[in-house]
Amino acid sequence: MSAEQRLQLANDPLNLMAADGPTNQQKSDSSADAWLPPNKAFRCEYVSRQTAVKVKYKLWMTQPEHDAIANILAACK
């Protein structure tokens, strides 16, 4: 990913979410297989946005991350 693409990703409103300090620290750089928002009602939106960002920027995901996202999205229907 080029420096310009990283800058776009870092400033993309789709990729930006407001969070309190402790929650932001808990998440750190964890993917969906290692961390999900404590507010279960927000998890569908969270993983939907995370997936949209990955598609938009052609980012990869591990199989465990894929499986975690698929499980969350399947429960959103």
C-alpha cells in the first residue's frame, strides 16, 4: 500500500469511529477474531464497516478473522 493510500485509509470516514479511551486501547490493532465491541448491538455495524473498508482498500484478512466476521454477519439477519 502506498503512502497516499495509507493516508486515505487513515482519514476515510468509513474507517473512523468514535470510541472512549479504554475501549480504543482494548481494541488496539486487533481484528474481529480477537476483539469485538462490548456493545453487542453495535457488532453488526462494526464488522460491516470493517469488511467494507477491507474491500475498498483491498486489504487481506486471516481465516479466523473471516470466520468471526461471517459468524457475526450471519446473526445480523
